[in-house]
Amino acid sequence: MSVIRFTDLTLGYDRHPAVHHLSGEIAEGSLTAVFGPNGAGKSTLLKGIVGTLRPLGGRIALGSGHRLAYLPQSAELDRSFPIHVYDLVAMGLWNRAGLFGGIGRAARAGIEEAIAAVGLTGFESRAIGTLSGGQMQRALFARLLLQDADVILLDEPFTAIDARTTADLLALVQRWHGEKRTVVAVLHDIEMVRRVFPQTLLLAREVVAWGETGETLTPGNLLAARRMVEAFDDHAAPCAA
Amino acid sequence: MPGPLDTPPERAFALLHDLLIGPFVEFDFMRRALVGIVALSVSAAPVGVILMLRRMSLTGDAMAHAILPGAALGYLVAGFSLPAMTLGGLAAGFAVALAAGAVARLTVLKEDASLAAFYLISLALGVTLVSLRGSAVDLLHVLFGNVLALDDSVLLLLAGVASVTLLLLAAIYRPLVLECVDPGFLRSVSRSGGMVHLSFLALVVLNLVAGFHALGTLLAVGLMMLPAAAARFWTADVTRLIVLASLFGMVSGYGGLVASYAAGAGLPAGPAVILAAGVVYLASLLFGSQGGLARRLLPGRHLQR
């Protein structure tokens, strides 16, 4: 069963493709790493799935009834905004509480549980501006936990995060996988991908390889990915395909 | 036998009464001014808090100016007519807010620059329109308002705007705060972002038009932004910010009116209210517990952990 299906998908900016003619699908309950050089279109692909970026061509089909959660690379989060960790995490309840829904005892227990699961107990009433980078990422993971989505998209969730925090958060990712949620993560740490992620999409604007991680991340494929031309060509002819 | 006011403490009380309470007991227009400013504080100050947190403080200022030509047009058509000037002001405020947003989205100009352009045009146009028909006194009234001449209809307008503002704020509070903190997250869970932004801009215009009737174009934004900025020096919690800003607005209103009454003709009431808000702001800037200057200069010993 596929959760996300790409059909000849092209995503990009100002007519320049960042993801070019991508076809394939992400299976339900799979744990997929998106790997590739800078500028390969990895973040763009996630934006396309979330729907904040409209395809230049082709289609993204999302299986019906799925709930999506998305952690962007560097959230457009205003860290100077006077709000507490507790309230930030509580935002994860949006789908259930909406505009007016009360946050009852069960929901409050859920918030505290999520905060405990990321190891931030004791930080509830700290202003988000006082958190370190790692603590902030923990808080955002707590919000993801609370969103209780069955498709989770993570864009470079462990960049500039220390080893201990990475290990803790990675354990959450594995827990989601164990709960049969579908997880897609953009990553840069090839050892981590090999160790934890069964599936890999090797992207260099076009798909270089996609499948079992061991078969995807071969020296030949990695070399091919590295040869990708990064610059846009303003005078490129329209794509015929 | 000594009279009722003969002992020193009694005399002091009588003096304080004359200064602080007497004007409001004695004069209807003082009571009306106070009620008007309390209503305005309840609604404009929370709007100001959100504006400040969204880094849109100058937007409020620009939009206050933008209201002028609309109100002036209403004045040209119908004289000092409340409905005409209100409708004109609302129309002009919305038009400029939407136009500035559209220019920012469709051209290379950023929103602050396009707002500045529009409000300068509006201000010049407004002053010209008022001068076409009215006298310098009328112009002063439009620019600075007359808080001591609030009649029933203006008070009803202020109270109505306050009620609408509080209800609408309550309705959009969650997505509004979310849109300020983490707009990307709101986009990923809901499509309400645009709606919320527009509703909020509507609230800004509505409150500026209300403030315009009490304090005039130039000062209306003062009761919106000064209490909000002052409150930020005392708390790092949105809810408390809103309550505190409203309180600061009311205190400034009261203080300004009392000072203006005591000073007589030398200190007009509208500017006195804004000056009082300015005093609250400066005091907060100096002594506030959240990043006030005094705390910065005398930080105290650092803690163990």
C-alpha cells in the first residue's frame, strides 16, 4: 500500500526544476531516508508533499485519510515570541482542539507525556527563546509526537544537534516506525542512514537510485549523485519530456 | 469647634480628592473621556500587543495616517458627522492595508516600504481635503481629536468596537498566536492563515478609526502601541502582556486626564493621555523586570545553575 505516489513530478522555483521527473511511491509504514548533495531538491520534495509548493508538472497523490506532520529544516519559528515550551508543544493538538476546543485533562496528560518523552520535563514554563538548539529540537519533536500523524516528514532533523540529543530523537523516529507510521527524513549522515533507515531515495534533482538502503548507497550511485550540476541555467531550453 | 477640614490629614485628603476624583465627580465631559479611554484601552492595547509581537508596530502607525483621507472625505460630504467619517476612515484604512499587501506580493517592494509610500500620500491627501472646506481648528480636531467632547454616539462607537474586538480576538486567538510564532506550522496544519491575517488587519483599522474619534489620527496609534511596548518590559507571556497593556492604557488615560485638568489650558487632554502612556513606557524601559535598563546595569551575582 502506498501512502504517497509521485507521477512524473517536477517541482521547482521560477520554472527551474529542483526535482525533475520523479516517479515512484512511498509505502505505508516505511522508514525512508532522502539522501543527496546540497541543492538536490530534498527539502523541495518535502515542501511538495506538504503542499506549500505547487508542482511545475506531474502529480503528488496522497492516500486519503492520512494525517501529515512536517518538521521543516529551520522552522520559520519566531524564537523571540513570548510563549512557553508547554504552549509550543500544545500546538500539536491543533487537529483535535481547533479554534475553540477545550484542552481537557486527557489532553494535558498527553502534553506532559510528550514533553517527558523528549526529555524536557522541567522546561514546561521556560520561554522558547531561552532554549538551546538541541532543546528546541526536542520541543518540536514533542509537538510532532502530539500531532499523532501517520505520515511524518522530517527535514534535516539532526543538523547541528549534539550526539545525545540525536540519539534520543532518533529513538523516537524508530518508535514511530515500530508503530507502523510512515516516516520520510532528509538526512546528511550516511552512517545513520545505513544504520537506521531501511529505505533510501538518493536524489540529485533526478532520482539516482531508490530502494533498499544497501542497494541504493553504492559507491557508483553516490559518485553519480555528486556529479549533479548545481547551478540553474537561465538560458536553458524548455524541458521536452 | 474645628470644622470638618481643619486637621492636616483631612486637608491633605481634601486636596487629593480635588485633584484625583473631583474632576470626574464634577464634570460630565471628564467622566465621558475616562469611559472612552477605558473602552479604547480594552480593545486597542491587545491589538497593539499582537502588532508588536508580529513586528508590525510601524504598520499601525502607517495605517493610522491612511485613515485620514477617508475620514476627511466623510467630513467634506457631511461635516463632523460620526457615521460619515467612520465609514470613510474604515474604507480608506482597508484600501491602504490591502493595496500595500498587494504591492508587496506583486512587486519588488517590501510591505513596509509600500505602506510608507501609501500613508504619506494619504496623509497629504487628507490634510488637503480637510483644508478645502474647514478651518485650521477643524484640521487640529481631525489630527489630534478632542477627547473632552465625546458625545453618546462616539461612546457607543468606542464600546461597540471594544466588544467586537474582544469577541473577534477570542475567536481567532489560537491561529493568530500560531501565525506569529510559527507560520510554517500553521500552514502545515490549517489553511486559515490568510483569513486570520485579514481579520486581524480589520481589527487594526477598526480600532484606529475608534481611536481617531477620541484622540485624532496622529495619537490614535499611541494608545495602541505605547502600552504594548511598555508591557513587554514586565512579562514574557502573551496573555499577561495583553492584560497588562490594557491596564497600562487605562492608567495612562486616567493619569493624562488628571494632569491635563490640573494643568488647565496649558496641556490639552489628548496629548496628555499619550504623554502619560509615554511616561509609563519610559518607566518600564528603565525599571522593567524583563530586560529593563536598571536590571541590565545592576545584574546581581550569577546563579550556581
